[in-house]
Amino acid sequence: MKNWKKLLACLLVGLMALTVFTACDASVGAPMSPKRSDAESAKALCDKFKMTYNVEMTYNEDLSEKAYYVAYWVAGTSPSCSVNKEKTELSRKNSVDNVAKTYLNQGYYASAFDSMGIGKGIGGGMGADDFTPGFDIHPDPNSTSDIIFVLPKDGTYPEAMTKAAKGKTKLGVAYVVKDGVSYAVVLFG
């Protein structure tokens, strides 16, 4: 009986030691997923634009819902995604037809996203062409039929985001979470 207690104690010590060397964040290794914004994160983003860029922004639920559709679409295709080494951005490559490309070039983002299937099946479509994405969308230099969405890490404000905010008064936000890091999908209206 004493030997069993010693063996059990050794196993317990071994298990406790293993927990020290594993990640404590349950999201590490979890599948990529979309996440809706909460009032605090949206308010912090509005405050950041007011303080840093002197742009008065108000949170908009409709834009946040549309941002969630984009986040859902990105997270649903994790094999097409990659994260840079410093985890400052997440890129999602997608093949698009000429209709979507034309809409993107004209700044009709809702129409382009609808053409790409974003939002279909979880809330309908993207609605009116009354928003601008606060993340970079550009052609893939290695393929004429692909585009790349580049989502910034939450808390970073790349040039694409600050340019999109000019002249806008509303914002919506959602996130794509990969390995415990949140990447922002921001839309301005």
C-alpha cells in the first residue's frame, strides 16, 4: 500500500510539473474563431481615434454586426490564413471573380463582400455600400485572381485604418482570434 501511495504521489508531482510547462491560455491551440466586440473594446477604439487623430467616432451596432460577418468569414477559412512572425497582423487570401474586383476597385465594399459570400448564411448580406473597411485589402502579387485581407492586431492602428477613418463618424468592430491573439475587423461609416 505504501508503494502505491508513493507511486501516486510521484505521478501527481509529474502532472503538476507538466502543467507548469504548458500554456495557461486555453485559447492557444484552439481553432481560429470570430468574436463580437463588447462595449468596452468599441469605446476604447472610439476614444483612441478622438484622442490620437482628433476624429469624433461613435460606435455603431450595425457596422459591428457587418464586421462580425467578415470575422466569421475569415475564421471559417483558417487554412487560407497566415500570421506574420511578430503576430501584428493576420492575412487571409481569397480567390475572387471580376465582379468582386470591380466592386472593390470602385469602393463598393458591401457589394464586393456579398459577391464573395461574406455574411451569407449568418445574417443575410452586407446591405448598402455605406462603409469602408479599416483594414488593408490588396491584390496578391503572385496571383491575378487572388486578393489578400490584412487584419491588424487589436490595439494597432495601421495606415489603412487611419486613412479609412477620415471623414467618417461611425465605426463597428469585431475580431478574429487565433492562438489567443485578437485581430481587428474595423468598418467605418
